[in-house]
Amino acid sequence: MIVRFALSFSLLLLLFTDLASAANSTAKPGCKGSCGDVRVPYPFGIGPNCSLNAWFEVSCNETSTPPTILLKRTNMEVLNFSLRSVDYDPDLEYHRVKSPVVSMNCSGRETSLGVDLTGSPFFFSEYRNRFLAAGCNSTAFLAEVDTNNTSCRSACIGDALFGSNPYNICHDTCCERELPWALKTFNATFDSQSDGCKLAYVVEKNWASNVANMSGLQNMEAVGAVLDWAIPKEDFELSEDEREYTCKPYGLKLSNPYFDKSIRCHCKSGYQGNAYLPDGCQDIDECLDELKCGDATCVNKPGHYVCTGRKTRILPLGIGLGFAALCLVMCLVMGGRWSYKYLKKRRKMKLKKKNFKRNGGLLLQQQMFAKHGSLESTRIFTSKELDKATDNFNKDRVLGQGGQGTIYKGMLADERIVAIKKSKGMVADKVEEFINEVVILSQINHRNVVKLIGCCLETEVPLLVYEFISNGTVYQYLHDQSEEFVLSWETRLRIAKESAEALAYLHSSASIPIYHRDVKSTNILLDEKFKAKVSDFGISRSVSIDQTHLTTHVQGTFGYLDPEYFQSSQFTDKSDVYSFGVVLVELLTGEKPVSFEREENSRSLASYFTNLMEKNQVMDIVDSRIVKEVKHEEVMMVAKLAYQCLSLSGKKRPMMKEVGIELEQIVLMQKGSNVSEFSATFC
């Protein structure tokens, strides 16, 4: 694949021109330089032989009001070009385009026409755009893109819409996601049981902040979006003439730092203009600035200037003073270097102390003292220790990344291998809550729960240190096609039982009940003996004995979220039960929790499974890798248990402790225990 460098490109729904950024941009000699009030700088061009290649050729329709510009190969309307004239400035390189609004059930109008830029030098800017969706209880997916970050669900209570909103573009009226890098195609599909209007569109961030509501979009066919454009290096080297024609004579051809096989052009220092054209870079007359040389005379020269006159006459004296100053400077540099290192080290120590106090270090020490030794195994690490353990958090040490942070593999001074979690951030008023949870998690002692070893509070964001689990995740063994090892039915039952027992312990056996809040197959690790270890308590919450639920912003992973929690924002222990029910179905079927390979109304594994249960067709979706070793009776018992865990009403779901007991009995039966002692609690 030809790697390319990005110059920004866009078309707006409303006419917008940026004459300031285009002031020094010109067209190819002999070609028309503007369409209406919009300048068209080379490498773009109006008509044949006026552009770098056919992709950059545009047409100008001056019969419309205002005149319209179309990129001929993509048939997209251009309203504004921008091209840097001097040193690279990414804020001056953008062009806007009309991006279609994909809709369903909106005032009788339904559109599904997207954008396909495959083969062209254009792609959607992941930095300047966002993928937005609006509608009642609907999930929109970027077609042919299977990532957690490109599905978007908006929901409603009464007439008010709300959704995930990390950049506050939607103002609580829709759902928003970042785009994947170098997106070439855009279309959207919907997964919804409601009949209301549903919209999905890729839109420029600045434009969306002004018009991000359904009432303003229902009758619109397009919105403003930003496209990047990239010129492959080969286009500069097709012929000797082409090389001479581009970046000459005062333009620089530099490899773009973000794309190894591409070229960018800009004028050398002292010149300005369009570096893609011959003689496109013109000398800047610096002497127009009367303050350039002070009392001396300023003389402009190609690409630079010199000061003559009064300053020239005192040159010998200046040389003598310069030599004396050089000796003084050398002494100052040596002393300054030592002072800089000392002050830097002192500032670093002060910053560590400040972070330790801000992150609740003193409170944690008080808690540890108050527990009278019950937290002896919990250790407060220094940042220096963890820097050394992770080779200064080398990217080669990354074990995984998620919505809550990054996990690094490290080796402590005592040669213990650990997993170090670096969170994305922590709100200042949540420090006491964070410390309390560290204390509680430090006291968890269960064979199927990943042990929290300690933490570091000297960094800007606290670091958590866990025991290292070596054999990957359950998700990896169920869904990674490159994984040769297949989990047997016996192993899957044991993993389910051990995970259920761990969650039951957190819910009812720990000193204070703890809700996990992100139960999924990627958070169930496997040790060297394939024993289950429940992990990732980054968003776990402890509750007092008299609390029955937590009211929070909706958090979790699509495909595992409890519908009742999604609607009410009240998280209970039964919400963990629902997520565990999805994991049970994964173990039984080998299917992903969300998949675009299934039909639209069956993309959610929970919905797909419950529909088949109600039709008595569960055996049809048992994982083909284990179908020969399972028994019908065992499958039906696990399926019925999962079905009850996935009940839409939390009150009808079993307690996590009951789920663990049920799975224990199924495991005993599977091993050939006395069937008469088996009690089918939920059958």
C-alpha cells in the first residue's frame, strides 16, 4: 500500500471561503485560478491538464448561484480550498465536503447512499470528523468497520435523547464516536426495535457543535465533513519534467513525518507562495519591517536580508567583545548546566510529592495504619521502581489497551512479573473514593480474582500493580481465528463455574459488596493451568451494605450492557449477572457478543440466543468445535441458566451466588457424579 502524506480537504453544506489561507495559492499557468469567489490552487485545477492528475481535476458551474465546484472523479462539491504558503501548519490545510446523512423512518424519507473513496487519494479525517448517530433506542454501525469505537447507540426517556458524549458535541441529544484512521468508505446501518426517525452521519467537529439535533437534521440530505488528501511519492517522479515542475525552484520536497512514502512541498525560509508550481515561491521582502535592523540599513536579498551601515563600522570592536563574551558564556554554560540539572531534579521531586498528596497518598497511609496490618501485602511503589520495571513504559511492554487505560508488563526488583495499569485519568473529587476502592480491592483474597499487589501515587495519574496472568483471555481462545488451541467443553464449564464463584464472592462474600460493572470475556484471564481469573476492576465500585444500586453515567461494553441499566442508569448486582449471561452464551456458541456477519436483527448475541431459546433451536448454534463432545442435557442446562441471566427484568435473574451453585452442580454431573444428587434449581 502506498503510504501518503495528508493535506486537509473539505466541502461544506453552507458556502465558506478562506481567502486568508489561500492568499498565496495560485493555479497552474494558463489555467483558470478561481470559481466564483473560491480560489482553486494547484495541485487542484479547473479543466484538463490543469491539475496534478485526474483525481485533482475540478469543474466549475458558474450558471448556479453561487457557482459550484465539483471534483470530477468523485462527483463531490468543493466550496473551499486551503494550501499552506510557508512552513507547515496543519491548521491551515483543510478542505470541506458534503457528506450524506443516512436516515431511516424520517418523515417518510429513507436514504442509505454513502460515500466510497476507494482508489482515490481522499479519505475522511479522523482528527477533524466524528461519527454521530441520533434516534430513539437505536444503534448505528459504520458499515464494514468492526471495532468497538465505530458503533454508536443513542437512547431516549420520554422525548429527551441522550447518548455517549466524550467531546460534548451532541449536547445530550445524540451519540458520537471517533473515526478509524484513513476511512475510505462511509455508510451506516441501524440496529433498533423502534420505529422513530434514525440518523447517522460523518460530520466535522466544529460544524456539528452548532447543529447536532434531530429537528435540524431530519430534512437535511448532507452535512459538512473534512476529507484529507494525500499525494503518493511516485506522482512527483513520473518524469524528469514532473520533478522539475514540482517544488521548484525555491520549494522544498520533504518526506512527511507521518507517511514514509510521500512528499510534501513548502517554500524555503524567506519565500512564500505555492511550492507546487515553478517560480511559485516568491521572495519575502523582510525590509518592509522598519524594525528589522534597528539603526542599521536593511538590504533585502533573495531568501534573506542583511543589515549594513552603522553596525558594520563597529564590526572590529564587536569581534573583540564577542571573543570575551564567548569565554564568559562558556563559564556560564557549565555553571548553568549544573544548576539546570539540580533544579530539574528538585522540581521533579516536588512534583512527585505533589502528585502523591493529590492522588490520596496520605489518606491511603492512614487507611493502611487503621487496618492494623490487614494491608501488609499492599505496597506503595515509587515511580522510579515502576519506570525501571517497564523500561520507562516502553511500548514493547504493552499487554493491551482499553477504554480505561493501558496495561504494561513489568518485572519488579525481586524478579516478580506483574501487570501495571496506567489509567487515562482521574477526577479530582474522586480521590477519596479511589483510595477506598484500592483498600477494598487489596483485601480481596480469592483464587479466581486477579490480585492487586499495590499502587503508585507519585505520577500524574495513579498506577495500579496486579499479579501477572500468563495465558491470555477467554475472548482470545473463543474468537481469535489464529488460535490453534481449542477450549474443550469441560474446560469451558470449569471457566464458567470459577468466574461465577469469583463474582459471587465480590457480590456477597467480600467485606463490602463490590460490583464489577464490566464483565466480559476479555476480562476473564487464564493462568498457566487455564484456571479463570476475573480482572480489570478499573470501573468497579464498592457499595455499602444498605445500598441496592449505584446511579452513574452509563459505562460498560456494547454487547454486554444490561438493558435495564442502560435505560435507568442504575447499576445493581443483577447487571453483572446479565453480562455474565452473555459470557455463558459465548462459551456455549463460540459467537462474538456483537457481529456484523449475522442478520441485522441478530447482531446482538443476547437477542440472537434468546430468540433461538424461545424456538427451541439452541443446539443449532452450539460451537462446532465442541459439538461432538457435549451432551444435550448439559447444553440445555447451561442454556436455560444463561436464558434466565439474560432476562430483561433484573428481578427475574438469579443471584450470582445461585448461578455459581448451579454451574458447580453441572460440572459435577459432567464429571460423572451421582445424578440423583443433582438439583436443577432453575430448570
